[in-house]
Amino acid sequence: MKKYFIQKSPFVVPTTDGKLIEEHHGKATTGNSEISIAHMIAPSGWSEPFQTPEFDEYTYIISGKKQFIIEDEIVILEGGQSIKIEKNTRVQYSNPFDEVCEYIAICTPAFDFTKVHRED
């Protein structure tokens, strides 16, 4: 029995906002509820509603810039930078910049849409 698994066909999460989400490991792809790892590409002008997730989220920016509004503070990350946002923190993710943002998102426990608590 192999002690490893190579992901060759990540689950592409359907979106309506132009964002590419490829889950490599997590609930949707491998049934792992402990961690999710996703490759993301957020187009210029993209944003999500505020949310207060029940999981920690780590973001590593590969290229471009991404804006975070964490509670009441605006934080902007650029390529080569990373951040950890603790669970139960109100946050909004966006890319208000003129370039695409490519990044990796890791959630512990795994991303679960029923536990993200997006605001209307």
C-alpha cells in the first residue's frame, strides 16, 4: 500500500464570480475534513461578502495582490507573503487591483461551506 497520494485532478469548485478554485485536498476532493488545500486565481475586481468562518485560513500569495478586511483593519498582501486568519474572525477577501491574484489557501479544519458563515 502506498504511503502517498499524488493529486492529478483537483475538484474545480463552480463559481459565478470569475474566480478559479481548484481544491487539491479537502472534503470535496479527497473526503479529508481535517485540512483543505486549494489553488485560487482571483480576477481583478473580484470580492466576496464578509464571513466569519469556523476554521483557520492560511493564504500564500503566489503573484498579484489580495486585500483582506480583518475585523476593521485593511491588510494587503503581495507575492511571496502569507497570512493566517484565525477561526471566528470576521473577514472579507477581495482583489480590487488591476492585476490577477494567484494564491494558495489552506483551511484547518477543511473548508466547509456550511461553516463559512457568509453575510448577505
